[in-house]
Amino acid sequence: MNNFEKNITFVIVCFKSSHIIEKCIKSINSSIKIIVVENSDNTHVKKYLEDKFSNVEVIIAKENLGYGKGNNLGISKVNTQYVFILNPDAALEDSSLKELYKAQLVLQDDFAILAPNILDNYGYFSEKNNNYQKEIMEVDYVKGFAMLINLKKVTFKKIFDENFFLFLEEIDLCKRIKDSGERIFVVQNSKVQHLAKQASENSLNIELCRNWHWMWSLFYYNYKHFGFFTACKVIFNKFFSSIVKLFIGLLFFNKKKTLIHYYRLSGLFNAFFKKPSWLRPNNI
């Protein structure tokens, strides 16, 4: 393990993800510290993972803090220069950290975030972008499934905005980083697999919660960075689309479609009237 890897701590935020997190942990060098934040009161997860993996520390949040607040809790326990934010349904490939290390040497630590190239249901980034010619490409933002944050460059009191519960927290972070003059890069040859939506149970309550928070976060993000009128412009078509689909669902007695668009509209109205992102799956 090189000095770069010694200077990394992984933070993985979970919500009842014991069915998938072991693959994630096993993909990480066993000499690197991992902090798992379990966003529930499941103390059995702590005992099981800490007994099985000597490099893992589990923090039981006792409640569902969400992605941003959960990561902030994990980051508050980090003593290394770098923190690697990783989803529990993601797994590093063998050379992932080695390629990030090469990029770190080239950039001479002049970066706020280094992100691997993520394989999801749609392929690697380079396969989708014909302009992707460089092994290290500077970008405006990266997805939050996997990203290495340089804590010497990202010095916000709280890394993630805890007003977000779900969606756009990492986009908000990247926007603040770029606004502060720091740099963000994707490393083409550092690859991570991401099994989308496998980190938590797939139930109707989860789906409704996701739809509510997507609309809430979309309005809040745009209002925060670009103002009220831009936020309204961004959500205008989505607002009327959800109204139409809500009535279609009611007309054809499609309960699921009706509920989804009801919750999308509810999330939007809550953001519009500056109410917090309060909805949780157990509130539905």
C-alpha cells in the first residue's frame, strides 16, 4: 500500500444495505480504513461487519439522516487527507485506486475531487462521450456514487448541504467547489461498478419517497444557486406534466401512477413554500 492509499478513508452511507455492502467492502484494500454509517438503528449490522472486517468501523445513526448528513457524520471521524465517498451498491475494480494515484501524481494534488469512471446500466462515461480523449478530464461535476475528496482543498465546515435528504447533494457540492475556484476531475482508467438502486429495498414507499425528494431537491438546488425565477423555469414543465399524469392516473384507476405524481407535486410544493425535506419512507 503506497502513501496515497494510506491517506484515504472510505465513508459508506447505508440504509438497511446489509444484503449488498459486503461486495463493496471486499473490493477495497483491507489495509484501508472504512467508516460505514448505518442510517437506521440496526445494531446487528455493526457487530456483524466489525467482526468480519478488521478495517471497518460502523456508526449507527439511529435514524435515517439521508445521504448528505450521513456522509458528513462519517467525514467528521476522518483523520486522513482524502475521504473516498462510496455507495454501498458500488464496487472498485482492481486498479481503481492505482489509477487515481497516477492522476494525483500528475495533478500534484491540485484537485478538490477525483472521481473514477463509473460503470452503471448505461456503460462507462467514455463509451457515451466521443469527446472523452484524455485519461484525466476536468469536469464541472461528478455523480456521488464514488468520489475522492481532497480535504485540504475542500474546507467547508460541512462538506454536504444537509438541507438535501436525497438527490443533488453531490451536484450542489461540486457547484460550491467550482465557485470557490477549485478543480474536479474524472479519471478514465479508474473504474467502479455501480448497481443502481440496489442499496435499499425496492418498495412502493421507497419509490414514492424518491419521487418526492427528486422534485424537492431540484427546486431547492436551482433556487439556492440561481434564484427563484430560474427554479420556477426549471420545474415548470415537470409541474404540468405531473398534474396531467395525476389526472390520467385517477381517470384510469391507476393507483401507482396517481400516487407517484401526487408525491412529486407534494415535494415540489414543499420546496416552493420553503418547507424542509421532511418526508421519509416510514411517513408514507
